[in-house]
Amino acid sequence: MRNILAHVPHKEKDAFAQQLKTIWLAPTREQACSQAEALCRLYERRFPKAIRRLEDGLEDSLAFYAFPQLDARKISSTNLLERLNREIRRRTSAVGSFPIRIRTPGW
């Protein structure tokens, strides 16, 4: 979603993002595709780069609909991975440099 919003003017990002979210929160894949098509038709002249990004990645981003018993909101987000990576960066930057253990003969 960030890749798409990078091509939208700052003034209109909030409204456009709300409409984008409705695509991935749709209950079925068919409804998500129809919402994406409607959004593309509505904004294709105003934000052509953003719409091109949406069209290029839409099939990959809707792959979670293939799992009928999973909660789509939980697997469509990378929040857990981002949180983990942020925590790793925070802890490693506090250390500064990691000590190197040198093996001496006889060990």
C-alpha cells in the first residue's frame, strides 16, 4: 500500500488510502476485484502511476483469499514482521559492535 500511496499527493492520501483499504477488507475475492476496478476507473486519470502500481500488484496482494478459514486481516498485514525487524534494529544499535571471539590454539 505504501508503494501505491507514494504516487498520490499528500492532500489526498487519507481519502485514497481509505478507499484502498476497502479492497483488502472485502469479504470475497470477487468483491475485492470489483472494488479495485471501480477505484481504478475513478482515479486512472488523476493518479496514473498509483493505479498502475495497484494493477501490477493486485493479484499477489489478494492471494490470502485462497485460505478460506484464516482471518484475512491477520495474514494480509506485515505488521508482525515489521515489529520484529524494528526490535532487532533497536537492540543491535544499542550494542554498537558485537565482540568477536578469537579461538586460541588448544581450545
